[in-house]
Amino acid sequence: MPSVWTRSADELHREYIANTEALYRAVGRAAADELDGFMRSAALWVWRAAGAVTESCVGAYNALYSKGKEPPAALLWDLTGRVCAAEAPLPPVFFWSMAERDAQSGRDNSRVFVRMTANLLLSLAAADGEISRGEAERIADVCARLEAVCDGAGVKAAKRPLDPMDYVTTSEPSFADKAPPAASAAPAGKRAEDAKAPAESAPKTRPLEELMAELDGLVGLSGVKDEVKSLVNLVKVRALRAEAGLPVPDVSLHMVFTGNPGTGKTTVARLLGELYAALGALKTGQLIEVDRSGLVAGYVGQTAIKTAQVIDSALGGVLFIDEAYSLASGGENDFGREAIETLLKGMEDHRGELVVIAAGYSGPMERFINSNPGLESRFNKYIHFPDYTPEELEAIFRLQCDKQGYVLSPEAGERLAALLRELYDNRDDNFGNGRTVRNLFEDAVSRQADRLGALASPTREELMTLLPQDLEDKKEENDT
């Protein structure tokens, strides 16, 4: 059995930089934020199976940042909480694109990335001087998810990948097993555990007029709004026909949302749930949001139980499955297929009690729905969420300003319009739409704070006003 190797935080950072710089030559530096986030999530997931979370883990976590990016600043108590709440990370979006390019070009960059991930995660697992069996199993699981994407895209096979089980040095119980139950609860809003809250905790139904006004107040999305209003009219007329004693056609309310990140899919899904509840088509209208990790378990037989629990928690409302195509990313023995079958059965068993919305990128979602006849028959309504135009992105930014008590100087307004046009014209698969604008706003507020911090007594107007220098593009900063 190989001996455990440990790295200081500085050594691990140098190792991380060497690997990521090689990767960026293949996929471009735009993937940096997503890659750093993926590796940090994977580290938390691996450490959840460790015997302990130590200060050396903190140093290792804070070393996971690409060149030109801000390093994390986690402390031991903070990292402990994140480890307790960790969930298995999904393959990053850029990795799907890389695998597809590899399949077309005959290259194997995506396979190399899997080996790189295994190496880095083994180094992270060894941060406390030991690699437990649980840690090795989780590293193998992360790499298996990545390999499934390569296999699904048809990337040529590489040499035998590392087997993390070869590096196990201890059978110490996992940190998660030692942690008190309250500490190991997942954070609110995303995971299946959150979905177990009783339906009574859902907010009271708002009036239909208020909900429609909120829909109309969303920036852009004119086509999406028309589709939603058509659905609302359909539900209204069905209710009127029922009251009149007329036959009511059996209509599926399940649907597919397609589009890039940050285009408002989750926001509209939440509104739809409330609209259906206001119209009486759903009992409570709550939104339960999950991804693959919220439905798929790591062992045979557990996925069906986990998926059924999520379905039960969503009854009376909307089950929103983000990046739903990842459920069909593996081979015939992948547990994601078990989740799909359980989901289809739940949709059939709970007609009228549940609306399922599957969401993700257009291409992968089309392949996902076409992969199973049951999915094709149940998801017959598609709504596409287009990228926001530069003008709509600017409107989103100005809404943020209004909400937070900021104003743009005339020069800053011109700078903002030019910057958003440039970001839009040069957008790629990683473009975050509204999410990008929110990040831009937060960066502008931070720069303004740094600028005003040098003043003894800034005026109210100065505290409110954003100037052109507060709106520098991060890319431009990194290039200087």
C-alpha cells in the first residue's frame, strides 16, 4: 500500500496552480470560478467521510484557488459546518463541454481532468495525515461521475485511472458519523433534506392578481410570460368547465425549462407553484428544488427510497429538478436511471398532486427527455428561457441599485452599458446572465466601499453614487 503523502498549504496551492493552469490552456480561463467551486465542494464532500476536520484541512481548503482569484478565508468552525452540510458535487458544466469537444476531436483532455481530480482529492484527503476508506470511496464516486460524462460523450478510453482505495491508511469512523445530528443538517433551500418540511410550513397563498403582477414585473422574458399566462388560462378554463359539469380534458402540467444559468428558471418555477395553488390546481404550491445529489444515493436500493422521499415532500407543490440531464449521464448501471424510474412512477401515482419541472441546458435536456419513452410522454410542455439582452441586463443592475439604495452617475451608466454589451457579445457556456449582473453589482459596491474608505466623512450622495471606476471588469483587472 502506498504511504500517505501530505502537503503544506503552500505546496498544495502550487500543485493546484500547476494543474489548473494546464487545464485552462485546454478549456480557457473562463472556467476558473466554476472549477474552483467544484474542487472546494468535492473537498468538503471527501472530508465529510474523514475521521476529523483539522486546522490542516482549513489550510488545504484555503489553498484551492486559481491564479488571479481571491483565496477563500475559511476558519475551523466555519469549515466544520460546511463539511457537515456537504453533498456530492455534480460534474461542472465546462466539463460536459470539454468531453463533447474531446469526442469530436479525438482528444482525451476530459480523461486527464478526471485523473487530475483524483490526485488533488487524494492530497486533500491526506491533509490530516490519513486517508480513510470513506474518503477513498467518495473520491472514487466523484471520479466515477466524471468518467460517466466521458463515457456518455464517447471520449476515447485512457490508461487505467487511479484507484483511491489503494491509498487507504485508516478505518477511523467518519466525521459525519461522529457529528451531532443537528450539526449535520444540510443548508436550507437546495437539498432533499430541506424537502422534508411539512406542507403546513409553506407560505399562505397570495392573491392571483399579486402573483401576476410579480410575473409582469420580471425583467425581459416576454415569451416566457406569455407561456405562463397561457398555462394560467388553461387551468382557469378547466376549473370553469368542471363547475359547469362539462368534461375536463386530462392535461399534464409537467414541463421542461431550457436555457442557460441565471435566466430566471427557478424564479418562474416558484411563481408557477404559487399560481397553481391560487387557482386550486395544487394544494400548497411550495417549490422543492433538487439536483442529482438530492435524488441519487451511493448504494444499491437507496436511490429509490431517497427519490420517493423527495417526491412525498413536494406533494401539493412543484418539484424542480435542476440539471436534470445528469440523471441520465451514466451507463446502464448508473443509479440515476433508478431515480428516473422512481420519478416516473411517482408522477403517475400522484396525478393532480404534483408538478415536476425538469430544467437545464437546451441540448442536454433534449437528449435527456428523448432517452426514455416515459419522459417523452409526461413532459410535453417546453418553455425556453433566452439569454438576457444587454438592455435587460442593465435593467436588472439598475433594479439592484434601486433596492439597495444606490444610483449610477451618468458616466457610470455609460460605462455599465458598454461593459454589459461587451460581456453579452463575448458570452460563452459559462455566461451567468442575471447571476453575472448580481456579481457585477456586488463587485461595484465593494469597490465603492474601498474608494470611500479613504474619505474622512463621505456625504450621503457619495455613499449612494457608483462611479465609472467602480464598474471595472474583473477580466480587465486581471489583464493589467
